[in-house]
Amino acid sequence: QVQLVESGGGLVQAGGSLRLSCAASGRTFSNYAMGWFRQAPGKEREFVATLNWSGTSTFYADSVKGRFTISKGGASNTVYLQMNSLKPEDKAVYYCAADRHSGEPPLRADEYAYWGQGIQVTVSS
């Protein structure tokens, strides 16, 4: 059974940085896509970033492009989301997601079967 556990959230001032981690277990993830999504209060869950397991293909939402970087931690089953130049509008619960996709990683939440519990990111102005 796939388990995803996020860590690294918290409170940061606008302009600051945070790094989220997603520890994945329960499977061999060589054919998996890993994504980050976020959900702010009163809003729908939205795509943030995704990559394929080899790390050769990454996609970002326009709102985070140039500020956030998704990466995989070498041989470990950990995916990171480095968030720089944070803005108050980045405040949300961030979720790690995974599903088996051998091609381009998907951008829609309904294409991911496995989800972490979510972690709060708060950016103060």
C-alpha cells in the first residue's frame, strides 16, 4: 500500500523559503509520477508541480514557475518542493500525490490515486 508523508511546512514571512518533503513508501516507484497540489480555504485543490520518477520531466503551475522547484532525492523515495520568494497567496494546505504514469506526469488531481495527509504552509505579509 502506498503511503505518502509530508513534512517541512510551517510559518514564514513573505519573501522567505520553505522546503517540503514527501516520503513515499509501500511500492517500487520507478514508473510513478509525483505531484504537489495545494488547497486554500474556500478554494478548490490546485496543481502546483509534478515530475516523473526519473526526474527528466517536470511541470509547474504558472503561479509558482521560477519560484518553486520539485525534485527527487537521489536513491531515496523522497520528493521535495523547494519554495522560494513565498507570497501570502501561497498560503494553503499542501498535498503530495502519486500515481503510476509511465509517460508525462499528469497535471490534474483526479489522475492521482494516492495522497498524503497534507501540511500547512502559512506566509505572513
